[in-house]
Amino acid sequence: MADRIEHTYGQINVDTVKRWFRMDAADDREIWMINLMKYHQVAAYEGEDAPAISGKEADDAYSPVKVLKDLGAMVAFHGDVEAQLEGDPSWDRIGIVRYPTRAAFFAMQERDDFKEKHVHKAAGMEFTVIVGGLPVGDAVEIPAGGSYVMRVRRLAPGATAPADPAGVTPVARFASDGTVIGDEREWDEVLFDVVDEADLSSLIGLPGVEEQITMVVGRSIDRLAESVATA
């Protein structure tokens, strides 16, 4: 099992961090940081004058847009979870940021303007999973109709990814390059699809899938196709 360091809202995967730090600069290309977020009901700020706001409101205050722009990063996706069909815990929101390199992601952690913002994330977040993803194939524009579904899954040892059931239109697929923060679980891939309403149940219990988180998600920001096409 990978070495892990406890953080206030998850466990840092030391193996992934070490591997990325040691990566040759010539091999360090774009990485999509896929964030699954679960919030405190009331933000856990410290001090007597702490604002009485929700965890989600604290995360809204965090939003380091200027920092990301300075780093050349791009917010590729942002949306609330509308329904969770399987998996645990129950998630509140999804966010994906494309960084130009893994080094840029690490550099962000050292910036003073990021640290000033991060206090809000630390107060609002109960638990998070961050998977570093690499696109598999091309993303496509969202077709009309159906539910927008995100799946984060781990395949059984030696298994290959199962074929998509009927009613599933692939939008964007990512292979995991490592879990940065989370728990003891490792994930193999993240899938975004449009799924016909009548076929949502067909996503559950697919052969070769050991564990899967399946969510219908809203899309306040959806630049996945653009983020892949312009990488």
C-alpha cells in the first residue's frame, strides 16, 4: 500500500507526489486534476470571529482563479452533484483543472496568494479526492438530451475496461496517473458520458469493475472538450 500523510481533508499519497517530483521536465506535460469534493455543513474556520457560512460557501470564497491564470492553468469543469447512483461517500461538487505541468500544480502550493485563499478551502472541505488524469482519445461536444454522468472507477486485477452499455455516449475519458489526495483507495479511470435516462441503471454492476462512484452532475462550467483539444 502506498505511503500516506494525513491532511485535514484527506490523505496525501506520498508515492504519487514523489514520482511527480522526480519526473524529468521534458516528460512533464499537461495534467487534469479531477477533484471530488464533500463539504462541511458549516465551515470549520478557526477563531471567535469565524464566519458562520456553509462549507460550499467557503469553497466559493477559495476559488483561486487569478492564481490559476498566472500558472497557465484552465478550469475545465465545475458542477454540483445532482444525484449519486452508487459509491461513497456522498459527494457535493466536482471540479477539474488542467495544469500545464505537474510542476505548476506543486508551484501553486508555495504561492502566498494561494495560501491566503486556501484557508477557505481548508475550512469548507470535509473530504476530497484528487486524481491526476490524462485524456484517452478526444473529447466531444455534449449531445442534447440525457443525463451527464461522471464515473470514477477501479477495475478488478487483470480486468480490462468493459464495453459501454446501450444508451451511453462518451464525452471525455481520463486514465489515472495517480491519486494525489484521498483515502486508501486507488482509481484507474474517470469517465464523462451522456446517458439516456432509461439506461442509468445499466452503468452499475458492469463486469470487471471492482468499485465505481457514479454521479449525475450539473455543469456550471464545462470546457472539457476545449481543454483536451487545446492541450
